[in-house]
Amino acid sequence: MFFRRTLTLGALVPIAAFWLSACAMPQMSSKSATATIKPVSPYHKQFAEDAASTCAAANRALLGDGFLTEPIVNDKLKGRKSYRLDSEHTAVVDMTVTCLADPEGGSSVYANGLRTIYEMKKSSTSASVGVSVFGSLSLPIGQSADSMVKTTDETISEREFYAAFFSALESSLLDTRPKKDMNPPSP
């Protein structure tokens, strides 16, 4: 009887431990799986113009802000801009802009900026001189080399950044629209 009770308790303890550990584990809900997708995205905006015109305007907007751009391929545009943060840090912003035609007309533009921070690292090499009486002597004579080391790489998430880009894109589109004659011809 004692053996049977010990066997039963011995089987119940691991089952109880498993059940308690399962209750303590964080549960993945459908809400937490979609928490990163926002209903109003700062990365997207719709325009009345076709995708080719909108991408050309996006190219002009990036060029106007100092970006170096690549040719537009398949309604996708890439641009890059570098700037110094301070004497030790440099930032590089890589922009990718995709222009898609909407089924009802017009286009949707998706923009994504990637900011990479580089830090200046200095490294020097020293020379060693061997003298038999004193042994080896290391002197700080040699070369110094500077190199840029990537420290941060992140998607730009500031809404103001994308709002400014889309505003510049809209201004570029307005500049290319045909101007209506303000003074109608007199009869």
C-alpha cells in the first residue's frame, strides 16, 4: 500500500509542476502579435497622381533635401544622406520609397528611413626595439589609423520625419501640375 501511494504521488508531482509552469508562461495573444502594426501608419500616404509621377516627385523631394538618389527602378527609389553629429559620430540615412498604383486611380507611397550611426575609432601601432642589455623596449612610434565603426542601425520611427518628407513630396507634385490660367481670355 505504501509503495502504491508513493508511486501515485511520484507521478502527480511532475504533472503538477508542468501544469504550474505552463500557467506561469506568458501567453501569446493575437493582440500582442499585432501590437507593432499601427492602423494609421506614418510610412504611407495616398496621392491623386499616378505612381510614376509620384515617384518622380519623391526623387525631387529627396534631391532637394541633399540626398544622393539612385535611378527609379520598378517604381522604387533609394536615396542616401550622410551628416556629422559631432566630432566622433556620423549618421547615414538610407531612404527607400515605393510607389504603387491604386486600383481606383492615384497611387500609394510607402517610405522607410534607416538611420545608421558610425563612431570614429582611433588605433595606433607601436614599434618595438630590442636591445640585448635592456631587453625589449616598446616605443609609441608608428602609425595611427582612423576607422568608422557602426554602433547603431535602426528604422526611423519619428512621425515628424515622414510628415516632412510627404509634405516635400506634395510640394514637388504641386510644382509639376499644369498651372491654370488665372486670367480667362476676354471675349
